[in-house]
Amino acid sequence: MKVLMIIFISAVALTSLFLAAVRNTFAGIDEVEVEKEQEMREHHERMESLKMTQLKCVGVYDGKVYTKKENLVKDLIADGYKYIARDKYSGNNVTGDYSLYAFGAKPTRTEEEWLPEDSENAYKATKIRNVNFDDVTWEDEEPTELATYKLLED
């Protein structure tokens, strides 16, 4: 009888331990799912915020996001840039991404890109990212002078 009682108590104890382990396992799964759901919600919020920023963005230059074309033009002129032009290709990109570049000297158009004429300022060129300068196209015969935008603003 004592043996049966010991077996019964052991079975109850093992069952309790098993149920506690199962509960902890499922509780851990619930916590993981809640964490994943929270991460997804935060990611979605960041993406929405980024979309809103991009909708308001006219360009990114020197790590700064510009929401007004005038401010971007002012900073480019202050940094010694005089022209902007849109390339057909960027680097080895064969699909054509029509990137916008600012130049310190007047560039000339080649078959795929604009290059500065002035060898002294040949490397004074910078890519402007996320650009919203729709009036500057690859098809332009001449680069656009930044001063043109300054005049429009006055």
C-alpha cells in the first residue's frame, strides 16, 4: 500500500511539473509572439514616417534632408556649386537612373553623363539623392545654373 501511495504521489508531482513546464513554454511563446508583433508594428510606423519624409523631401545633400528647394539651392551655392544636371547613368548602372549632380564648373554632356569642362574643378561634383527637381532632365542640352533658382526665389 505504501508503495502505491508513493507511486501515486510521484505521479501527481510529475504531472504538476509537466503542466508547469507546458504553461511556461506556452507563456514564452506568447511573449515571443507579442514581441514580434510589437517589432512589426514599430517597423510599420518607421516605414510610414519614412514615406512621409520622402513625400516632403526635395533632396538629400551632405547628409541633410531638404524639404524646400530654395534651401537646398542656397546650400549648394554656398558650397561653391554653380550648375546641376541629370546623368543618364550612375556608375556602372546600365538601366539609367537619371541621377542629379551639382557641379562647381560648367559640365559638358557626353553620351551618358555630364562632366566638368574645367579641369581645376573636375572633382567638384556631388550627387544629390532623393531629388525632386523635375525640371532638370537628361534631355536638357545645357546644364541648369543654380543661380536660376535663386532668381526665381527673389
